[in-house]
Amino acid sequence: MTLSLIATAAGLSVRSLQSQFRQRMGQTAIAFITERRLARTHEDLTSAFDPEITIAEIARRWGFVHMSDFGQRYRRAYGRTPSEARRDAGPRD
């Protein structure tokens, strides 16, 4: 997902999309998208899960390709590493 695709779908220029998004949401469109992707990843890590699915696979599912960057963003957002979150959630039936 790119800003140009979103802008085209909204019938706006990229610059107009960025400006309006910041005015209405108080943050950039990219920051909002990243927050949503982190939230989805967090849900997958802390809900019932298949232990065969790795953290990297979950991260990639939500668009994170650089695991170091993902890990840093996740820790800033949730105060613990993805592996700590998953371990604390534990497998559930």
C-alpha cells in the first residue's frame, strides 16, 4: 500500500492527502498505517496461535519485512519484544 494508491482511490493528490490526513487525524498517513499494522501484529501474537507460525511470518503477514525495524517499533509501541508478548500470551485452546 502506497500513499499514491491511497490518494488515487480518494481522488486526491499525494500532497493533499498528506495535508488533510494530518489535519483530521493528527498524524501522518504512514504513521497511522504503521500503527494499524502493529496493532494487527500484536493481536496475532497475543491471541490463540499455531506454534508452527513464527513471529517473522506473522510480521510479514502485516507488511513488516525488516525484522530489526519491526522489533524496535513493536517494543516502542508495546513496551516489550514480540517474543516476550507471544511467550506471555502462551498457547491457548
